[in-house]
Amino acid sequence: MNRMMQVPHLRNHYSNLVMQFLKEQVENINTDMSILDIGCGHMRNLKLFELLGFKELHALDIDPTDNPLDVKYKTFTQHNIINRLPYKDKSFDIVLCNYVLMFIEPEYMQEVVADIFRVSRNYVILETARRKDFNTKTTNYTNYNFEEIVRFVPTDFEIIKQRNYREKLIARRLYG
Ligand SMILES: C[S@@+](CC[C@H](N)C(=O)[O-])C[C@H]1O[C@@H](n2cnc3c(N)ncnc32)[C@H](O)[C@@H]1O
């Protein structure tokens, strides 16, 4: 198993940011919406959407998954996100990218961020964490910069939640 996936809370708990999103956007979302989880790990966040009744669940990770939470996903794609995502523009209603971009070298970051937003029809939920906050000895952290990630958000999205010090961001597409 990849060392990046050994942190217990990533298996057992949902992302607070995803929980906040669901609470705050409950009147704007519905279970017909499709979800893509980029860098899905153990798919804990897809599990949350599944439990809420979402069925169009799609996962992508650089590593294969053993799917320990038995998520009923529609597709799993093994892919390195420094290469263009293998989806058409606006393929998914909600795109998650939780605790992945801190492993992306800064030279790739602008293109990777643009690509994450490209495949979203509506929402992007994105978070990173400093190694000290993450309580892990993982050594794959790059010299990424969250504020730079925020600057790379395309102009056809509005940021509806931003916490620079906690490295969290939710954005919504402005024009259909
Ligand atoms: C810390 S885990 C987070 C997993 C999940 N998003 C979550 O919040 O529970 C980071 C995940 O990103 C994946 N990952 C790291 N670099 C990647 C890359 N270049 N392309 C795709 N996935 C990547 C790892 O394999 C791992 O599953």
C-alpha cells in the first residue's frame, strides 16, 4: 500500500470540507449529480456521497485501490494527474481533490489545477495540508504553495469558500 494512504483518519473519517460543502449547498445539489474524486485514496469521501444516495461515483488515483470501504463506484482510473485527465471538459458535477496537490511539483501545478477545473461542470472542492498538520512522516511533499493554487483557479469559477491558513477552497462554475 502507498505510504500516502496509511494515515488512519483518511480511511475512517470524512473530510470536514466535504461535510461543510454538503451542508451549505444542500439546496443546490441532488443525488443525480456525478462526482469525480481525484487522488481518491481509500475513497472515504466517495463513501460519504454513496451513503447519501449519490450513484454516479468516479475515482482516479495514481495507485490502484483495494477499495477497503467497498464503495460502489462506476469507474476507477489509474492515472498520474501531472498528465491531462482522461475526461472531456465539464464531465462531472462535483470534483473533489482532497490532500493530493501537496504531492505535485510546483512546475506542474498551474496545468494540473486548470485541468481539475476543466473537468468540473459545477463545483470543485480542493484542500491541501502542511506536513505538520497532517501528522505524517510522508516524505513526498513538494514545495507547493496553496495561495498559488488559489491564483490558478480559472476565471470562469467563483470561489465560494476560501481558507488560506487551513488550505481549503470550494469553487463554483459561473457560466453553464
Ligand atoms: C493523502 S492521500 C488523500 C486521499 C483522499 N483524497 C482522501 O482525502 O482521503 C493522497 C492520494 O493522492 C494520490 N496521488 C498522489 N499523487 C498523485 C498523482 N500525481 N496523480 C494521482 N494521484 C496522486 C495518492 O496515491 C493518494 O491516494
